[in-house]
Amino acid sequence: MIDLFDKRTRDQLAYDIKGMVKGGRAVLNTGLLKEGTASEKLDAVKYVARYGATLAGLLEAGAARYPDRIALVDDEGELTYRELRTQARLTAHVLASRGIDENSRVGIMARNGRGFLIPLAAKGYLGFTVFLLNVGASGQQLRGIAKDHGLDMIFADSEFDAKLPDDVDGLTLCHAWAGEGYRTDIDFPTMQDLWASPGPEDDTLPKKPHQGGVVLMSSGTSGTPKAVNHSEPTFPVGVIGPPIEALGVKAGCTLQMTASMFHVLGWGVSVIAMLAGCKIVTQRVFDPENVMRQVDEYKCEGIISSAVFLKDQLEVDLANPGKYDHSSVKFILNAGNAMSEDLVVGLEKQYGYILGSGYGSTEGLLVAFAGPEDLRVDPTTAGYPVWNGRLEVLGEDGKPVAPGEVGIIHARNIMSMEGYLGNRDAAEETDGMLNLGDKGVIDPESGRLKVLGRDNDMIIVGGENIWPSSVSDLICRMDGVEDAYCVGVEDDNTFQRVKAYVVVDGTTEVSEDDVRAYIEENLIIPAVPRDVVLQTEALPRNVIGKVVKRDLVG
């Protein structure tokens, strides 16, 4: 029971209420409620009441208010709100006819585009729990996820055919997107095949489905990834308010989406964009020149991306002065990777002071935000906590440290996870807040948060969290390997990459490429070492067995 007489509880409650009011004002200032007749708005409210703030509910609301507005531009062309809604609803009917309901579990392993959004929207009509699978996951990991969590179906792009677990009992596989030359020797129907061949069961959609969770996969470099369970979004205005206000976001704007939709930022922004009647312009495979072409052609007002992509985009733009018109861009939002000072300054010089950056995690989602003015003053800041929820920097005793002192960042708000699925993993919490695993410090003068790095030496490669110990443990399983140790090194393209020191025992030949191929086969692609140092000498260890990094050679 909450003790309302406790001063800390009362202070937090007052803070949350103010945050929700301020956030609500920011959302209304986008012009969200201005479009549509009274009747259309009433229909939109009815759909959201029926399906909640799921993608289905928001598409239905959008189709009621602006049916002919373009909702999505992807590699396959354009879809209006009505067309996207219709295809999602059709998919839901077919899934229902094949026995998928609110008790089912469905995975999506697809790159950006309709192949991702349509099955995700179908979830809202039926209520099943959806697993957003990392496109870099290995076949071994996918098989583990399917078995451990009892997946009934996986929608996947055809390029991942070789990884898909086609030997798991009760699992149906379907192509969310089928490129040229996709395999026809296996029984993977396309989404269009499903539409043409409904199953034998009743395809009636429930009037008000009970909504299962949206499961994001976290820290997937050590065995089977953790299944991070989130509830369907409500209306977290106090969390999304800071970026909306600071970046001047307007309802109905056009967004260039480079951030992966299966990740926190891409998923979250996709849902919010549908709520605001925006147009999402995206591409399956990142091409920085195509990003600039899309910005120019569609007059995109916002760019949703991460540091590793923004770096390449900036290089293309600078190398082709005047080729692409980016004057329409009013804001750029980064998340997934901390930006270097050089990147922040370079983007500001090219686009002006329109850059914002979100900080959070798969478990905590957005917990802090740095707006254009924050980054202008301090390009390395993570900004201020969002307007409701809690964020504190704690010491080893679990107590908040003083401003200026280093501790571990903990946070929780309405967007934080409900927990991990299964019994294998347990959340690290202190005083109700999630341990985000990063060292941080609150600036004593400005009150802004600065993130200093992972508390556990985690390597972040292009937005993916790589545990170095999991990579070295796997390398040690190779024939001919006696010992291994991995560290993170700076990289021009992905900011960080894995470097592996491998002690060979001479029993069988081991090459650098053998090590890379073994990791690619058994872990995710970002975990593949850029550098492999093969040696016969033992790793330098201290008296208690820890590797002494400064004594590593090569």
C-alpha cells in the first residue's frame, strides 16, 4: 500500500501530476485534435476505446479521420491509412481463422516497412502477445526463443529463411516480406498467400480483445535473449512530452524513419506517429544517400535515427553540397547510441540547432531527454529526466549519491517494462527502480544527467548491447582454443566493435576468419569481432584470475 503521508511519496505524486499536465499540454500543442469533423473524432474515440492505444486502434482512428492520407512509404510504395488499416484487419481475420487468439504468441522478424507494421497492427485486433525479434539474431537464438516462449507463429522477411526454426513443433512460419529469389522449396506462405487461403476456424474478431504484451528482446549475445515484456502503450504524455515540446513536433508531419522498428525507438515512434496522423517514410536496408533522397523528395520534417546512421548520413550530405534539399527538416531525434561531440557539432553545423537525443533502455524505454539547447551547451549530455516517473543515480549502498558523484543510473516510469517473461531472468531493482546498468553523474550546476558508460563494460555496437564475456565464452568452445578475452574498441562506422584475444592450443588450426564465422553463426552479427588477435601465450591475469587489460598485446 502507498503511504500518502510519506513526504517522498507525496513529492513524487505531485511531480508526476505536474508532468502529466505539462505533457498533455505539449501533446495538444501539436494540433492533434484539430483535424476531422466531430463525427470522425467520435468514431476515432470509439476505436481507441475498443482496441486501446494499439497500432490497430490508432490505424482505425486514423482511417476514420483521414482515410486517404499517406501513412507509410516503404520499398514497396505508398499505403494510405485506409489501405494499411484494411491490410492489417485482413491479416487479423486470417490469423483468427488459423486459431490465433489472445492466448497466442507471434514473433515478427522483419526490417522496416509494411512487413513489420501489418502483423504488429493485427496484434491489436486479436490481442496476442507479439515478440519483436532482432534481425541480427542467430538461428540458434531464434530456435531457443521459439521453444522457450512457445511461439505459435513467426512473420519473417525471406532473407532470414536460413535462420528460421522450421523444426519446432506447433510453429507456423510466414514471409512478412518476400524478396527476389526467396525460397519456394519450403512451406513458408507469404502474407498474400495467407489472405488467399484462410483457415478453417471462425475468423470473427473479438469485440474488445484482452491485449497481451509487446516483447522486446534484450542482451541477446549470451544464449537465448531476455524477453522484456511491455504492456501496450497507454498515453504516456509525461514521458513523450519533453521531445515533443523541445523539438516542436506537429501532428501530421512527415518522418524519415531510419531507426529499426523492432527496437525501442522505432517501435515507440511508429506507434506515436500513427497516433499523430504522421507519414512514415522508411527503407528496409539503410542507405545514407537514399535517406537524403527521401528527405528531399518527401520534404520530411523529422528524421528519426541513431548515431551510427546519422554519422553516415552527415558524411553523404557533406560530400554532396546542394544535391539534396534538407530545408524541410525541423527536427532530428537520436536514440540507441550516445553521440560523440564531433557528431553533435557536425549535425548542428549542417542542420542547425534542431537535434534531440533520448536516453533509456529496452527495459526502461525513455527515461531522459536532451533537447537542442541542452546539446548546444553540452554535446555529451543525456539531458534531464522525463516529466514523470523517477530517475536517480545510486551508490553501492542503494542510496542516491550527491550531484557530481558517480553512481549507477536507476529509473522507472509508466513506459518501463512489466518484467521478463519466463523464470530464467529477474529484473535488478532498487527501491522500485530498474538498474539501467550505466554509470552516470548529475551535473551539480545544471542538473543534467551525463552517462559515463556501462557499469559492466558492455560494448554497444550500432545500438546493440554486446556482453564481451558472452563472446569470449563462446570462442572458448571452439576446437583448438584454450582461452579468450574480448574488449570494446573504437570504430569509425559503429562507434564500438568487439576485439578478441584468442589463445590457441595447437591441436587444430584456427584462423581469424574461423573465429568471426563461429560468432556470426551462433550469436548476433554485431557481436562478430572486428579484430582477432591469435596467440599462443597465456592471457595476462592477476592473482585472482582477472585479465589485466593493460598487459594485453596486439
